[in-house]
Amino acid sequence: MTEVVIAGIGQTEVGEHWDIGLRDLAYAAIHDAIEDSGGLKPQSLFVGNMLAPNLSNQAHLGVLIADFAGLLGIEAVTVEAAGASGGAALRQGYLAVKSGLVDVALVVGVEKFTDKVGAGVDAALATTSDSDFEAVQGLTLAGQAALLMKRYMHEYQVPADGFAGFALTAHANGANNPCAMFRKAIKLETYTKAEMVSDPLNMFDIAPNADGAAAVVLTRRDVLPKDFAHPLVKIAGSAAASDTLALHDRKDMLYFDTAQLSAGKAMKQAGIILDQVNFFEYHDMFSIYAALQLEAVGFAIKGKGWKLAADGEIRLKGRIPCATMGGLKARGFAGGATGVYQAVEAAAQLRGQAGANQIAGAKYGLIQSMGGPASTVVSHVLQGLN
Amino acid sequence: MEIPRHWRLKQQRYSLVGEVCPHCDNKIFPPRDVCPNCGGEAKELYTFSGKGEVYSFTTIYEAPSGFDANAPYTVALVKLEEGPMVTAQLTDLDNAPVEIGMPVEMVTRKMRNDGDERGIIVYGYKFRLRK
Ligand SMILES: [Zn+2]
């Protein structure tokens, strides 16, 4: 069987890059990833992007970026699945190499939020929900997450500060990530006193929208020289699943079916069970999403995902470390780049290059890229080979 | 802006017209032509009573463009008596506290101004507390 490996990784700092455009941001990550791969020449480019046609009035990113990066001639397309665009692009790159039709695939995730400001950004984000039956009611993505969180807290009697553990862990981990938007640990008090955005969701339950780009170079293991410059990371499992676009159409909205389905498939392909996963990069765009992913994947029973965070079990030294480089909450939510950031961070963990946040002896990492409230979930299992 | 789109949805917006599945009697809103319960084709129209209860709710303080003038406002998931759930604003609250499980009923209200220029006004369903 073809083994697909991550040969190169690159990422930009996540933040408000007023002075850097979409194409420049993408190229910065691509440049670093190709250099890290020892100069491999990609034959295909898959761009993960969520909202450029809306935020930047720019479509056709595949060509825009291939052109700007000096890669003209190669296949270049955009993959869009809302917040899961990055994970979906990664999967397309994986499939291309796995099929044997492409030797080297380049995947770049990029988002440029600051091309728009204020209420326009919320309106743009809301286009990823059901425009006719959710957004038309003035529902924002934060509002949608708040509806979930309210019901969850009602059913499981969660205390008001029950979700604080997610933000505390994320910010503590982000402190040691030079590419994170927020690099400072926070206190419980910061969470409990935070401004309410959509009751019961406060500022610290929400990942900040920010600019960023991340890239990976994928290839077959047998293409690389034996004395390759750094440890290899294999994509050992890859799967995606879909659920209703609108939250109100779910049979059971408090269970993220697609998170369970795609993680189960990816782990089966990798030949591992849940206990073998050394760390989990979830899509904590909202803290309630993180809790529901922990439950669906199986790290916690239904209604107890928040408890795992509250008890410190998701910290670097906990039972299942999560958001090891800050997650969406502290690294920042760079839209369609997010899933590729997860891959870059997980690869660094598995190479032993995660610095102060290194999970000792990490062999398997599970990453989940999510669009909407688990309307799309793309799961990958990464495996360190050395 | 988007006039055909809002016109096309007027039956749903003004009178909660959905569908009933001829195979399994499942009531469907918003209409979709494949029954999510049995997978059969469902195209028979069905008008909902507009009665339901609050399944969850939240107050939106940071509104998207088109809605900023009304912020803060309350959006709920309303479980209709006939089964389906809808996302809708709660209205006519007069500061009454909202709770999960509260009975509500559908009313027609102004939902948003679609742009400023020749801005059409979109009307549609909201829900108010049912005595
Ligand atoms: Zn049916």
C-alpha cells in the first residue's frame, strides 16, 4: 500500500495582518513548507479557504496562489467546506497521492478575515449556515453555538463556569506557540468575568477570527531519500462525513455524529484504538464544540465532555492532551487555514519539534476539522514514523 | 437584492407551509423533497399550526449586518407541535423571562432590511409567548 507522508510543513503567525494580502500570506506558508520538504516540486495544489469570495471579493484561489507562488502549469483548485475547508483540502491532497496519480501534492489553507470588519464579518460567516432558514432570522454562528450550549447546560446541569477549562488549557498552551495569536495564559477569573456575546456563550468561549496560512507538502514515502532531513509523519487515516447544514434539522443536536463517524473510520484505517491516540486537536471554534467532539469521539461519555476540561484531563500532562499548540481559541481561528494548521502542529508534535509543549513519546495524533456544528467533519490520524 | 429568493419562500415565511410524507406521515419543515425519516419522496404540502415550545434560546448582542438596528434580540429553537424544529426570533417579549419549555406561537413580523439602497423589507415568522 502507498504510504502518504507529510514531507514539509509551513505556517504564518495567526493575527491581524493588515499589511499582508491573501496571496502573500498563502505564499509565505508555501515557501516554508516546500523548503522544509527539501525542495519537492508539487504537481497539484489544493487550497483550503472558507470565505475569500465574500471577505476579499476574490474567487479562483487555486490559480491566484499557484501563479503567485511560481507554480503555474500545475493543477490548482480550491476546496470549500466552511470551517472544515482546511481538513477537506488536506484530504484531497491525501487522496491524490494515495491514488498514485500524483507524486507530490501541496495543500495550503489560507484565510484573510481582516479584509472586512465588524458586522460584515458576522454576516459573511453566517452564509455558512442555512441562509434561508437560519441566517435570515439573524442567527450568527456564535448564536448557533449558544443555542447548543444553552440546551447542553440545561440537560446536563453544567455550572456557569463549566466550560472554562477549554479556554484555560488553550491559552496556557498558546503561550509557547510562536505562531499563536494569543500567547498568554489566563486565569479562571478572566473567563468568569468575560463579556457575554450570546448568552451563555462569552468572549472566552469563542475563538478569535484572524488571518493566517498554513501549508503541508505530501508525498509517497518511497519518493523520499533514506537520509531525509527530518523525521517523517504518515497520514495513517483519513475520513470525512456530513450532517444537516441547519442545526434545527438534527435528530439529536447534542451528539456530533460526524465526529464519531469520521474519527472511527480514520482510526480503523490506521489500525489503532482510541487509547493509542496520544493527543487530539479538536475544532474549538466554540468551547461547546470541543466538549461535543470529546464526547462523540469517545474520550468522554455524553454530557461529560466539559468535565474532562474542568478536571484538567485535556492539559499537556492530562489523560488526553488537546489543543496542544493553543487550538483555535489561542492560536486563532484562521477559517479555511485551520485544518492545515492542525496538521502542521500535529506533525511538529510527532517529529518531536513542539518545544515546551512537546507530548513526550507521542506516536499518534487525531485531528478534526469541522464546518458548522459538525455539519462537516474531516478526521485524520497522523503517525510519527521515527 | 435577492427579491426572487424571498418571494419564492413566501409560503414558508408567512404561513409555515411545509410538507407531509405520504409514506410515513412525517411532518417536514422547512420543505425538502426527500423525507429525512424514511427516504421516500415527499412533496405534499402541509400547513403547520404554528404552535410549539422553546427548546433552546439565546440573546444576540453582536448582530450581523442587516440586523444591527434590532440588537440585542432573542433567537430560539422552537420545537413545533407536529415534530420539526425551527430557528426563529422570539418577539413581543416585553422583558418577560424566557425559559426552555415555554409554549410559543407563530406570528408574522418584519425580519430585516435587505440592504440600504432600494432595500426590500423581509417579512417572516417569529414566535411569541403563548398564554
Ligand atoms: Zn417519510
